[in-house]
Amino acid sequence: MFNYTALDESKVEYLEIAPVSELPNGERLFVDLGDKPIVIFNIAGQLFAIGDVCTHDDGPLGDGVLEDHNIVCPRHGAEFDIRTGKVMSMPAVVDIPAYPVQVRDGVI
């Protein structure tokens, strides 16, 4: 798993997305940050954010089935770990972006 605590915080820009109450356990939240579609997941109170684009064919990924911490692309079945963005199965061979998430004062 990627260790986000190793990030240089002076080089990371956090953006306020929504109150954490808008993302209940087991749900996902779709947001566009500029030209980047992102999906944020709440799994047992832990938040994870990934790019909402499959690297296999640039199709949407966020509506895929979640199996533990892996999301399965709804188009062709590529699988990615939402904690790290690492590709877990073909047909994708390139990882997706994974972003650090934090909650401050009840806001993602």
C-alpha cells in the first residue's frame, strides 16, 4: 500500500470537497477537479480517492463493482486497488492515480 505519510506536505494541495456526512459508509462520491474526474470511497470509515478513468480504454471506472479494496472496471473487467491505484488484473497494464484524502473539521 502507498504510504501517504511519506508525502512532502509542502508540495501537496488539499481541496475541500464536501462534508464527510455526505459520504456515508459504503458509498462513493464523484467529483470533478478541473479536468480530472475523481471518485472518493468510504470503506468502513476509511476514505480513498482514485482517478475515475480506466487506463485500459479511458472509460469511467467509478461505477464498477467494489470487491474488498479492488474496483472492477464495468467495461472490460480490469481491476485496480483503490488504496494505491495499482492495476491488479488485465486488460489494464497501467496504474491509475490514487490521491491522499484527509478529513479536517468534518470536511473531506
